[in-house]
Amino acid sequence: MEKFTAPFFEARLYIGSNTHYNGAPFSELDLMRAIGVFQKENRVDDKPIPVRITSTRYVCEDYTEIGWEVGIINYPRAPRSDDDLRVFILDLAKHLLEKFQQNRISVILPQGCDIVMYQADDAEESDNPQKVHKVN
């Protein structure tokens, strides 16, 4: 038996299934295809970075939306640097924001428990706007 190890790294992004708040939904298959294309175009050392897609549901008072958590880890069989993984997940979030016309996508990064939220320039405001701190 062969053993592989890598330094810990896990990051996740969260995306809803609706275009803006009340637009047409897209499917998990649409999301998988978009991620697959992105992986082919953003290989590291000529190897793709694998992702995990988990279904979830968002609830905010009377608003609900189906969505997904998209996660990556530093896969021990093909380890990457933290910088490569961080750039990949952040670039993937920006790509999906535009591809699926999302208002916002949140990304959780490991070091310091950072949460980054990308917001589209034409993002719709929710019925319950809250103060958001912008990150450059």
C-alpha cells in the first residue's frame, strides 16, 4: 500500500441556482459542465484541480433557494501550493458569478477563516439588505 500526504488546504464557494433572485434556475449538470470547462482552461502543472459539489438549500425568512457548495482540497495524490489553490477557487468564483449571472458568490478560505464575497456590478438588492464590508 502506498501512502500520500499533503499540507492541509480546503476552500469552499457557495452558489445559488437562480439567475439574480427570481430569474431562471440552472441545474447541477449546468454547473458541473461549467466547472469542467473552467478546469480544462485553468490546469496547474498540466493537471486539473478536482472539486466536490454538494447540494444545499438557502433559507432567509420566506425566501428559499436551492444551491451548491463547491469545495476543493489539497488532494494528496497531486498536491498543489496554497497559492495555486487559492487562486483557483477565487477565479472559479468570479467565473461562475459571470457565467450564471449571480448577484453574489461567497468563498471560504482556510487561513484566518477568511470569507470573500464577490458581488456583480448589476447585483439586485435583496428585500433585507445588510451592510457589507468590501474587500479589494
